[in-house]
Amino acid sequence: MSMPRTFREAQAALASGSTSVVAITRAALAKAKADSELNIFLELFEESALAKAAAVDAKLANGSAGPLAGSIISIKDNLCYAGHRVSASSHMLEGYVSPFNATVVERVLDADAVIIGRTNCDEFAMGSSNESSAYGAVSNPVDPTRVPGGSSGGAAASVAAGICHMALASDTGGSIRQPASFCGIAGFKPTYGRVSRYGLIAFASSFDQIGPMAHDAEEVDLIYRVIAGPDERDNTSSHKPFPESIPEVSKLKIGYYDQCLEHPGMDPEIKAHVNAQVERLRGEGHTVEPVELTMAELFVPTYYILSTAEASSNLARFDGIRFGHRARGAEGVDDTFRRSRSEGFGPEVQRRILLGTFVLSAGFYDAYYAQGMRVRRLIRENTLEALSHFDMILTPTCPATAFTKGQISDPLAMYLQDIFTVQANLAGVPAISIPTGTHSNGMPFGIQLMAKPFHDEQLLAHARHAFPR
């Protein structure tokens, strides 16, 4: 049988009796193998996936199946799944088998999703193109000569290629939303703390957030409602209650950052598309107003100063003695430490560790890290002030479409790929990228929507209302 492209299609096929979860899972695995040249999956969990599918079929037969029964899901290679390997796409963790489940993995399994494999990503989730993986770059399913975005490029590609209905990934500075835009799907970064980070291999703990990817905002909402909620194993997990209901709003108040559209690196076609969407929304009766984007020039440098500092701290444990790859033939503790980390970490991870160690070092801590924390607080305050006047704020997700592999070799140019997405992580607010356009070069792109903290459910509802599929 052919693979149902969306979860809705899979549910309809199951309801009609024309297929089974085992058949859908076999089709997904076959599709993944047929598309192996895209380098999306580092490993397919064929045995456990088929066993889970058979169990879900039994539950469907007796009426006890969970809300994600029939869905095929991939997980980014930084999410732990008990009895399965996880490597953060790094040689540092090559061969490591997780003894426990990440909370989000546990919750989707409990909801009767089938997890078919772990997806390739930038090493330790550090990158914007999926070219820094120790296991090779992922190809964009729309055009294999181009990147899928990063760091969750494999996750986005698994959905865009029609292998999976949904994917679980992580977003530290845009790592869900940017690849979603590049691959023509929807990707959601929840409010910081709304989804547990337990079982996520950390990059930058105060920025990292696990979130879902799917074909559209409606299916993103389905999986978000399964994974969201407090978790006693994550002390940053929020216990703030969920809204009892989401009032229907026929007319929205939407802000947009005019400065984003005037950015010198903005693609003219994407700019024209966003302007056309603004006029469409106004024509439908929504209030759409420009809002000043303050401190925009400080977003990317603040993010990279603080996130690399956290990366330096988080990755210090991988020293070849306590955790991670151990170099053969090393003599003594210092040599083991130096050689193990040099062999285990790739160039981009080493670059960020060095930068983070520098900004945390004596003599530079106050000038860089402490000052960065002050600027971050101001960015959050300014963001919340702007959001207080609107149901959501609209921006392009990215200034351009997916670029060709090897096109960007300058690290600074690569870091600027995050220019519109890092604000949500700095401020801890929810943000979604939804697919809205196709460029004349044939590549898809999206629009980003942000809302007030813990207005995740409202943002998803408003996104579906303003941008129906």
C-alpha cells in the first residue's frame, strides 16, 4: 500500500478498514529505505516499530487506542528512547544506548504513536543547515541539491518526504522553525517550560525546547496536546494550568515587524509574499499593524554569546573519562581529555565550545556573559510589551529559501540564518512556522507567528484561523 501522507488520511483509512497500523508502518519503513539517499535517518527502529504497530492495531480493535493511533513519528537524534541508540549526530556518543525514555517519547508512545527511527541533525543540534552532522548532510526532499535547514533538518525532511506524519525535534534558536520553512511544513516551538526537556541531550538549557513538526498547524496541535504538561523530572517544567477552552475569535489583532521586511538580506519574493498576506488579512477584517522591533541588531550576538556559554558548560561532561568517546593510546588524564574531545567533537561544536569558554573566562565574564544576560532581559521585556497589544506577531520565518549544500562556508553568515527566529528563544515565547508560499526557484517558505508566553493553544488556534490549510 502507499503511505498516507497526513495523519488525517491515515485515520480515515483506518476507520474505513482499508488498512492497518502494521501496513502503514511497513509502508513508512519502505519509503524511508527507498529515500535513503536523502540521509534522513541514522537508524530505523524496524523491530520495535512493527511490534508497537501490532499492539496499536489490537487496541483499535477493542476500542482502547490513544489519540495518536495510526500516526508514524520520527524522533531527532538527541531524544532518548529506552533500548535504542542516540548520538546527537556526533562521534562523541557513537554506540550509546539510552536506558530511559525522554518524557515526550514516553507520552507519544502512551498515546499509541509508532516511532520508526531517529533522524539526522546538526551535531549536538548546533547548526542551521544539517551539514555539521558527523554522519553526513541531509538533503532537502524538495530539491536534494539544497539543505533542509537545521538543526532539525532530518526531522523536517522525514515529514516533507512523506515518510512520517509527524516528528519530534528540538528548537534552541530556530532549529524547528527554520527547517520547517525550508521544507514546506509546519514547526512549533512551545513556550519555554510548557514541554518537558527530560531526556533531551542539552545544547543550551535555558534556550532548548522540544516541539513538534507536521504537515500543518492542525496536526501540530494534535501532537502538542499529547506532549505538553508538567513533569516532575524536569525542574524547569511549568505547572501553569492549561486554558479550559479557547474562545473563538473571528477578528484578530496582528502585529508585524516592518523592519524584518526591510532587512537588506530579505529575499524580494518573500517580502512581497509577506506584504500580500498582510493585505489579505486586513481585507478579511483583521487588524494588522506595524510594531517597532527594538534591539533587533542585538538578537543574534546575544543568542550566540549566551548559548555557547551554556554549551561549553553542558558539554564539559563529555571528556572521555566520565562520558563519551575515549581516545585510544592516550597517556594520562590530560592527554585523554584533550584527544578524546578533539576526536569526538566536530569543528562546529569545537568552535562553539571555545567561544563559550572564552565568554565565561575570568576577565571576560562581566563584559560578555553578564552583559548578555542583561540584554536578554531587556529583549524579553520589549518582546512581551509588543505582544501585550496583539493576539500574535507575524514575521518571515527566514530571509530566504533553502540554500544549496556548501553555499555558506562562513560561520558568521550561517549564524545569521537565525535572524528572525532567535527572538522567541531569547524571550521564551511560543512561535510557529507555517508553510504559506513557494518561491519562483521552486522552494517552499513559511511565515512565523509568535504569541504571549503560555498562549500556545491560542497561537495554534489563531494560526489555523488566519492561515487555513
